Amino acid sequence: SRGSLWAKCEPGPGEVLIETGGILHHYYFVIVDPLMETPTPDVGGAAQLQDGYIFVLEKATLETAKIGKGYQILNCDDHANFLRRHGKEPANFRPDIVHQELLAILDSPLNKAGRVNAVYVHTQKNVLIKVSPQTRIPRTFKRFCGLMVQLLQKLSIRAANGPEKLLKVVKGPVTKYFPAGARRVGFSFSAPEVKDFKSYINELPTDTCVIFTLGAMSHGMIESSYTDELISVSHYPLSGACCIARITNCLENKFRIL
């Protein structure tokens, strides 16, 4: 199985390490260069993925703004007044959703058994992020937001014990990283058909890659133009993390992953 590697958060401009009570605290106040360099293409990504599963999280809200002395990821709890002053609806800013979904995917036995090839996060600002299956996402929301600010500044985050890039901003569209012949399945509560996913997975190919596309926003529908079919897995509206848990659990049962 694949090992878990911590994403390395090195202190940079506007960041400080403070030790209190024997505990080392890492505070993020990353100053983002407004002239962000162009993302580099993800070379050879699609050619190496011929089976397994890829997750695409669409319409994630990972928008930065200068709050006080530094840049932060905007969210509805901490920045509601700031968002209203700028004519934006606070309820639409839910970066916690993509945080929960990434934890559900990367912590699953399906991923630890090596069945997940890649995870892509596509933001509402049209930024595409590739997440390595070996990444161990920060557990707390505050640290996750600090990591995302650093990623959007530096365009990549390396492993703490090696040169591998665990997270990186890549050029879109996301479809350019799909293997040829991959099955593309989208998930939405408003899909025209509800499927029993335990039975549905038997219809999915085992010798080619399968793409699962889910929303990472508080409401609305995913971009389904590149999916082969759009389905729902419950008669009830589910959170993104709950839907992912249902997908991974069914696949783990199919492959007898304990």
C-alpha cells in the first residue's frame, strides 16, 4: 500500500514559527505575489493511468483575499462581513467542503490499497489542482487553509522527506489528464436516475480507469459536459464527503479491501 507523506509547509515570507509551552506552532500569513507565474503542464500524467480510479472535485471555493496583514482563504464563518462588503454571498464560500472530501478520499482504505490514481480539485476561479494520493491533508481546517494559501502562492507543495510534489497547480482542462477510454461518471442529487451503487459498480470496467466527478460547493450542479452519465446514489441529498464514503465503501467491498 502507499505510504502517507506530510505536505511540507516551510516558513516563508509572512510566516512564523512560535514555540509556546514546548509546542511548536506554525502560523500562516503568506504574502501572495500578484504576478503569479503560469502553471506548468503536468507532463505524462494521463499516459500512466490505465486503470484504477480518479476523483474530480468541481467548483471548490478556494478564493484568497488580503485580510489584515496577510492573505487568507475566504470562508463564510470568519469572513462574512468582509464578503458582504464586497457584494458576495457568504453562504457560497465553503472551503470546508473540499477539505472534508479530500480527507474522505485520501484516508479511505481504497486509496491506501493503491486503487486511487489521482485527485483533481477544480475551483470556481478555474484553478486546477492535482493532489497526489500519497498526500496526508492537514486534519484541522485552519491548517488546511494555510496550506492552500501557500499552494496558490508557490504553485506546488513538496513532500517533507523527498522531492515529490504532493500538491501542484496544473494547466486545464482536467479532461487532458484522463486516460483514453476512461469511464466518466458524475454524481448529483438532481440526476435523472438513482442507482443502487452496490449493483452499479459491477457495471463499471475493471481494466480501464474510472473517473468520478463530484461537487465541492454548497449548492448547485457540477459541470457534467465531460461525463458519460450523471447519477445519484441516494433518494436523499448527501454531503460530498458522505457520497464519497459510499463510493469508496462499495469499491472496497468489491475488491475485499479491509
